[in-house]
Amino acid sequence: MNASSVPGSTGNDRFNEVLSLIHGARQQAIRAVNTQLIELYWQVGAYISRKLEKAEWGDAVIGQLAEHLAQTQPGLRGFTRPNLFRMRQFYETYRGDEKVSPLVRQLPWTHNLVIFSQSKLPEEREFYLRMAIQEKWSKRELERQFKAALFERSVTQPAKASAALTQTHPSALDIFRDAYMVEFLDLPGAHAETDLHQGLLVRLKEFLIELGRDFCFVGSEYPLQVGGRDFALDLLFFHRGLNCLVAIELKVGRFEPEYLGKLDFYLEALDRDERKSHENPAIGVLLCASKDDEVVEYALNRSLSPALIAEYQVQLPDKRLLQAKLHEFYALDVAQEENTESTGYSHKT
């Protein structure tokens, strides 16, 4: 941690270590308080749930409990009637789920409220819990990802990648997406590549959040020199988890197969002239306004480079349409499982 990242730092190097210790202790204290608060809400929710299940209490008693707490504990916050019912729902949603219940204690109550109130499936709740912890999303960003239907897209629209990518970077498909939301750019329907490029640079923080936490910005119009000629790569990033450079080429039209040739060329130049000895081969991403999945499949099938084809979308998707696709996806999966059981055969993909 450098001096500028420590709250209250004045740039005096003599005291930076002490400031770092104070900041670290504060962060640990905040996490400890949050864990205890979530545990308290869990226990209160469990208590209310048991009382209601045994018919010892009716719903009206919850309101009486809230009034009693407000009168006897005037400084106590968060124990209103609606919140007490949410604590009960919180407990009943996760009780018995030994895999997921530890995760809820790693997130603030506001994040947990968003996740268990907006998720429709257990898989969706687990997905957002893990992503919120991994990406350290703010409440606002978490809500944005729900609006962007990230779970539905991740299940029904996996990233389109070459075989070379899955071989050199097996975990890459868990990191990259089939589509990236850039609605924060406020781009009109008809826009030029320079508009997209400059918009991403101006709103780089938001774009980095959309890409994922481990992406680090390296440069724009990154210069590459090959055979005495100068070339410029649209955007260059580094991914800490994959330990490799990530080249992003922007196209405001639909994907065309010939775009892959230029991307392959850039990746070769990066690997030969820019890659450090301890780094993995570079990955290329073609970010296009639209793509035909069959054309993408044909193009990537013969590609020898670790590359992906993705879309950028200037508006958030129709979530209801994606939820319908998700329902169809799960229905088809269930039908296939039932067919496998009825025939007595099984297969693994």
C-alpha cells in the first residue's frame, strides 16, 4: 500500500507505516463489526422464524416487538417491523445451506438485502454472493449487475473463445463475458469508433469495474513496431490473476472474420516484444457492436491464438427476455437429465 492510498496521508514518509497500520486495523474492525451484525440478524431471524412456525407468535407480534425495541432501546437502529421480517426471510432463505450461509457474513446487510430479495433461484443467490465478494462491488454496482442480468447472461450466453484460449488459460472463461455493458457512456445508436474509444477512456473506472477486479489498465493506442512499421493497439490491459496482457480491439460494427487476423498479429507482437519472461501468453478480445454466433464459431474454430469475441451493449438488456431464456435453459437441462435416467445411460460433457 502506498502513501496516497492511506486515508489521511500527507506524504510524510516517516509516518506512512503507522498510517498503514491504523488503516489496516480500522478495516479489520469494520469487517469484524459487520460479521457480528450479520450474525445478530441471523439469530434474530431464526428466533422469529421459530416463534411463527410453532404458532406461538402471529405477524402482529413482530410489530409489537419493533415498538418495544424502539421504546426501550432508543439508540438502536435497524429493528423496524419491515426489517425484522427481512431478518426472518434472510434466515429462512439460507438456513440449511452449509455452502452458501458462510458467504452472507462476508457482505454488508444492504448487499444481502439486494441479493436475497431480487434473486429468484438458489443458483442466482450463490452467484451474486460470490461475485460481490470477489469483485468487492458497492451496493450501487451490485444493483446495476442485477439490472444488467449478469447471472442470466452468464448461464445462457457463455463467452465465445478459441480452443487456444481454453488450453493456455483454462480459467479464462470464468473471467471474460460474452457481452459487456457500457450504458454508462450514454452513446447514441449511431456512433464512431473514436466516440467509443474516448468514452471508455473518460469512464475508465466504470469500464474496469465492468471488466472485473483483476484488470489493470496499461495504455491506449499502445504502440507496436514490427518490421519498421508502426501499429497502435486500441486498448491494452494486464490481468493479475491470469498473469498476462489483454489486448482489446474495438469495432463499432458487426464482427467480421478478417478482424481476427489483425488481432492475431497484435498478440504475436505482444508475445515477442512486450511479454515478460514470467508472464503467460497474451489474450486478445474483439469487442464489437454485434456478432453472429455461427460466424464467430467458424472463425474461432481455426484460430491458433487465445482470443475471444464479445459484444459491447450501449443499453441494459431486456431482463425479462433473458429470464425467459434462462427458464428454457433449465427446463431443457431437466428434460435431458430425465431422459438420461429413463434410458439408463449417462454422458459427461
